[in-house]
Amino acid sequence: MHLSGRLQSEHLEELRTHMGGTVQGVVLDLEEVKLVDREAVCCLASCEEEGVQLSQCSPYIREWINREKGI
């Protein structure tokens, strides 16, 4: 699934809906995601821990996700 632009808390329910309740085999392409809020980062961290692959994640978003996960 290709995402672009902003990913904010108001988009998270729609994102989960598009994933169809399953995370196995889901790849989120974050190459064009430029802005996120804390809720989105926490959601991405949670998704990744559940098995979603985060592809082409920008360094600043990756760093923030890792901080939220305590890495």
C-alpha cells in the first residue's frame, strides 16, 4: 500500500480499514510520506510490531518510530 503526504491521527482508522484487519503480508510504502504526528508514529510502530513491513521510511520517521518502540 503506497502512502503519501501527511499521515495524521484522523487518517489512522481509514488506514486500518484499508489493511482489512490483517497485517500479514502488508507492506506500507512510506517513500512519499513527509509529515506525521505522534499518533501516526505510534500506529506505525504498532503495525510494524504486528508484522507490517514499513518500506522506504524516511530517516526521521524511522528514528521516531524506534524511539517510540524504545529501541
